[in-house]
Amino acid sequence: MVKLNITLELKDDLEVSQFRSWLESHIEVLDFTILPDTQKLYENNEQFRLLVKAEKKAKNDKRKFINDNN
């Protein structure tokens, strides 16, 4: 079994709904999350930029640890 995580950008809520229905009719979906648009928050808030940077580092560190120990 292989788990896959992808990020897509779709044009509107209808397209999201149609894609989700199609996807769920063809495969088992373990998680489906709609990501909020944080562009303005990132541009205008230093604390948020620091959190994004810390999250990115933590994800990279986790991936490296898994790859080195799995």
C-alpha cells in the first residue's frame, strides 16, 4: 500500500465538489482538506511568516528522519 499526498489548485467550489465526487467514486480517500488562502496573511504578518518557515523546516526534518531510518 502506498499513500500519496498531492496539492491541487482548482478554479471554484463546483470544480472541487465534482473532483471530490469523481475521486471518491474511484478510490478510497483517506483525507480531503481544502486549504485556506493565506497569501495576504503571509504578506502582512511577520509572525505567520515565521510559523510557515518553522513548519517547512519541521516537515523537511521529519522527511529526512523517516528516509534515514525507514
